[in-house]
Amino acid sequence: MQKVTAAVIERDGRILIGRRRADDRFGGFWEFPGGKLEPGEAPTDGLRRELREELGVDATVGRFLGSYPYRSSLLSIELLAFRVAIGESEPLPLEHDEILWALPEDLAAFAFTEPDKPLAEILAGGVEG
């Protein structure tokens, strides 16, 4: 099972989400920034690397929020979610076609990727895993 990281980045009561490019797997769907770990890479190190690549920010990885396994006929991953701080850095959509800051209660209105849906639902409900 591939381990994948996800960052819950909050600023002014809003959470950062990104829309996957049309030509990506799950193209057009929303997700939390992050990505696949490289062999032997610690989840916190991988998440910091992914956030530099995807958003151009230096991140401080905080509290582990939970593990969310996802299996389909095409994909088997374990999504590892963390609270992340990026300070005053302004994230850039380097690997997404759009990024935005959404209120937690509005997350339910976005079409999230299947692996990200459980985390989005928890955050939208105001409860963390």
C-alpha cells in the first residue's frame, strides 16, 4: 500500500485545498496538498518536500491527524494527514490548476478525490480524527 501525505493548512479560519489538473489521475477533483512518499522517506520529510514542490512554501509539520486507507481496483493508498503551518508564505499553484482557501463548513460543496473525502468530511463537521 502506497503511503501518501496530506496537509491541513489553516489560515484565518480557512483551509487550503487544490484542484488537480485535468490530465492527472482524479483530474478536476479537489484535494489537500501533499503527495507520495519516496522509498524510506519519513512522512513529515516527504510532506515538507511535497509542499515545496506543489506550493513553493517551507512548511512546519505539526500534529498527526489520522490515517485514511483507500482501496479501489486501480489504487491502494494510506493517506497520512497532518496539521501544517506555512507562516506568512503565499502558496502558489505549481502543480494544481487552482488553489483556494475554503471555510471548513464549505468543504462539503467541493468534489474531493475519493482518498481525500473522509478527511474533508471530518474537517467540514468540525471534528478531527
